[in-house]
Amino acid sequence: MDMEKVAQGFEWIVANINTLSEKLDTDFYDAFVEQNGQFLDEENQKAPTEELTELSVNNQKLRQLQLNKQEWQKLFQFVLLKGSQVAPLQANHAMTPDAIGLIFNFIIEHLNKNSELRLIEFGSGTGNLAQTLLVNLQKKVEYVGFEVDDLLLDLSASMAEIMESSAEYMQIDAVQKRLMEPADVVVSDLPIGFYPDDSVAKNFEVASPQGHTFAHHLLIEQSFNYLKEGAFAIFLAPEDLLTSAQGPLLKNWISQHGSIMAVITLPSSLFNADAKAIYVLKKGPAAHATFAHPLSSLTDRESLAAFMEEFTKNVKL
């Protein structure tokens, strides 16, 4: 990966976003979508316009960099990080850190040895987790992302189109069931909070008998409706997922329909709010006891190598 090209591309894209934000009187992310749209429109034009604007000049220079998928993914990640500094998104819309995406990637590679993979993501958000997986997985991936927010959907879809990624995005509330071909893997950086519609929630086994049900619990149950028998799901979820007030309902449901393959706790410094962990669930009976591992760092190579070695040794489908 040529980080010099990535840095140069970052400057041109951010300059265009700032220009468009001012010109259109809009926020960073709407301007980012507009920038991606203009980049794609200009790319599809058979001949350049007579008068090149500063935006077009920057986009022309950006095309001349001839970035590969890895470089585009890294570039877009930096732009999203810039956006989080100038216009922070709500917690449930925030970008999934790349380091966590790479752990998801490692888990999928270890547990699924097939050359082809059907993968569904709940709450695809900015698309960073999707692109981390699509760029790094060493297999042909059929990816479908569910996202209810139209701005995030436009953002992730426009980035995927520039990267010439095979990602497909659908505007769906993932709690609402759709008839679809089952997946080999479901992933989600779970949106945390209560689901507002009790009439929908009551159709789930994890539904709380009193008050609203946690949306992340509903999504975990929903994931099994999209998974093949014996397949697995990976979630980034609160560390107290199974010990919260509604935790026993979820724990009971898992014991009846599947198993917890692994729980990987993450450094609390990664998150502004409550601590989180990675949960690996299997649709079906366990092949072994739950593998529990605390990760003290996502940057220390020795710590990550030790985790990967232990995971490989202990976690099987």
C-alpha cells in the first residue's frame, strides 16, 4: 500500500468536501456523498467539460493516482475519521474501528474454509466494516448490508461503487424479517438501545415482558433467521450483554437455539461509552466450551499473535 498516495488523495477529497459543504450549505457527510457522486459522474463522462472547476481538477488528480481497493479503503477510513472530528455521529452510527474489522476477518477466515461466502451485516453504517472485510477476506464474498439510515446508506454505497466493491446495500430495519437466501455468516457492530415498537418485539423469544426490549437482543435472535444451520454470527456488543437486566432472556434463548463459541473482551480505552466485547455465536450445539479471552491491546503484535494462536487452537465449528 502506497501511503503517500493515500495521504495525497485524502487532501484532495477533504478539500472538495469542504468546498461542497460551504457551497451547498450542508454538513460533512452530505458533502462527502456529493463528492463521491461528482467523482463517479465525471468518471463516466466520455469527454471532459470545457471549463474544469477546482473540484474537477482535484478529482482528475485523484483518478490519476490509480488507487487500488486497499488504498481506497484506507483513504475513505481517514476521511471518515476526519468527519468524526468535525461532525461526530451518534454512537450507533460511529465507524467500526479497522482493528476490530481485522479481528472479524481473522475469525471468519479461521471458521469458514470455503472459497465462497455469503455474508449479511446488520446496521452497515458508514460501510467501514464491510469494506475492511471485502478487501481482506481471501475468498469470493457475496455481501449484503442492512441499514435504515438513508444518509449512511448513500455514503457506504457511493464508496463501494468507487472501490468497485461487490457490496450490496438495502434500506431495511434489520429487526423486520425479510425472506432471503440464508448466509454463512452474519456480522454486526450492534446498535445499542431499546427497540421502540413493542408490537414487533413481542414476536421474539427474547422480548421483555415489561417495557421496551433491547434492540441488540432482537438483532441477535434475528440473525439466526438468516443463518444456515451450523453457521455462525459475530457481534460487537456490550461487555455486559449476558449480565444486564434483560441478559437472562437472551442467555436462555441462546441455550435453546445455539451456543456461545467465544467472547473476546476489548480494551475499554477503545470506546467512549461502556466496555464492549466480540461475541461469536453458533446456530446449533457447541463443539467445545466457550473460549474467553481478554485482549489488552489491539496494536501490540505479541498480544494479538497470542490471541490468534489460542483462538485457532480452541475454537472450532
